[in-house]
Amino acid sequence: MKEIPVYLFVGFLESGKTSFVQETLQDPQFDSGDKTLLLVCEEGEEEYKPEEFAFGGVSKEVLEDKSQMTAEYLDSLVKKTASTRVLVEYNGMWMIQDLLDAMPENWVLYQCIATADGNTFSMYFDNMRQLMLDKFALSELLVVNRAEAVRSDEARQAIHKAVRQASRKCDIAYEYADGSVEYDEIEDPLPYDLEADVVEIADEDFGIFYLDCNQNPDRYDGKTVKFTAQVCLSPRAGKGAFVPGRFAMTCCVQDIQFVGFPCKYEKCDQLTERSWITLTAKLRMKYHPLYRGEGPVLTAVEVGPAQAPADDVVTFS
């Protein structure tokens, strides 16, 4: 079955998604020769102008309701339009995982770009934090339109910090009314030394470690790490393995979830569920069923008892 690349554009209404997609389709360099399905999941005031597209073969389909977002229906749209490429203008009120779960098997996410309005960024983040973090987590780039409203250092720091709660890889661009663009150049130094023989992760830095390790795995492949964690004896970790990790909060108390890495340990049967340990382990990028592919896998070097941290819930910033 032929692979179909998916380009995903996310953000709330009036954040500039439609304009960004329009500009993308007006770019001759985006012409791959493929027939393209433009899947619109919410319609705002801005309308598409097909006559200005740089190439033909673009078919627009509107998803009126989330209940239509099934693999069968999405596949039928591709067949109906004979498309071999998909652009999605996604509904800002829907979680991205809903789309990923519904995509046909041969749909592959190639790129995700988020948009936001500088005038309303802080309001949306204060009131819809979980939805915004959901969009940042998968995006390669956040484009903040109407950037005149967020020119101050304080405003830029707030946006940078907000994005870093979900991703350390998402770039941030500020676009002004005259079309000029500035890029976020705020540095994100890691709070631990990756060049140390044993990389020691402080209790308060576990969230940053977890996020950065998953998003920049090459940095950690072959490293020996040491951190305090809680034991999760999940059968999904595999035989002779467990999951050391922490409970983490991305948005609010209702959003707390356990995050960790599978860890091979020959004395798993001596561990107690939910107990606290200090773990020293070798980290390698390997295939593991938990990831349905390659991901960080630990091999325990030393395991000892530990006290629970003062704050047993971590954040990602």
C-alpha cells in the first residue's frame, strides 16, 4: 500500500491557519506532482482561493463533525479524490491523538506546524492550556502571527516557556503585519551535564530529562544516567524489566500521568510496586513494544532504595 504523506496545520480559530495553508499551496516549490486532499476540520472567516494555488489537483473536503474522523471515511476521501498527499487544517478544539488514532495505516505524518495569534496567545494559554500544549508537543514550528502584540522580552519569555512545557524541539517564529519574521533565539541549556561519566538527574529535572531524551534521543544513546524514580511493574515492560518513572503534570491536576522508560533488571521480582528507588542505568536506543518502534531503553547497573522527593509530581519546564 502506497504511503501517503500528511501535513498537519494546528491552532485555534483566527490564528492564521487558513492563511498559512493558502500560502503553502501558492508556493511552486510545494508542487510535488501529487493530487492533494485538503481536509478542513473547521471553517473560519478566511476562505481559500483555489485560483491562486500554484498547481492544480487540490481537492477540498470539509469534516463537519469529529464523528466523521474514522480510518474508513478518511480513506474514502483519498480514493474519491485520487489523492496521494493530504493537508489537514485541524480543529483547535480537538486533540491531535484523535486524528492519529483515526488515520488509515498508510497515512504518515510528515510535518506539523502550529499557528497562534499574538493578541490572544496568553488568554488561550491561561484558559485552554491542555489544548495548546497538545498542539505544541508535535509541532516542528509555531508561527505567532500579529507579533506586534508580543514584542516585549517578557511576552517572548512567556511564549517560549509555554512551548517548552510541551516540546524542546519546536521552533518559534514571530510574523509581523508587513510580512517580516523574527525567530526565537532564547537558549535552552540542560540543567545537567551530558558529558559527565554518569549523568545525574536532579529530582526537579526529571521532566526535562524525559522530554529531551524522547525528542533528542541521539544525545543520550550510550549514556549512563542516574535518577530517583518510582517503580512501575507493568507487564508491558517485558520479561525481566520494569518501568522506572515519575508522575508528571503538563496542565492541571486532572492531567497527571505516569511517564518513564522500560528498564531491564534481573532482580525485578525483588522490587515493590510504587516504591522509590535510585537507579543508575545504561541508556540505549532500541526497539521496544512500548514504543511500537525504537526508543530509550535502560539496563540497570545499580538499584537502591530512595526517599520520595519533596514534590513527587514533576513538570516539563
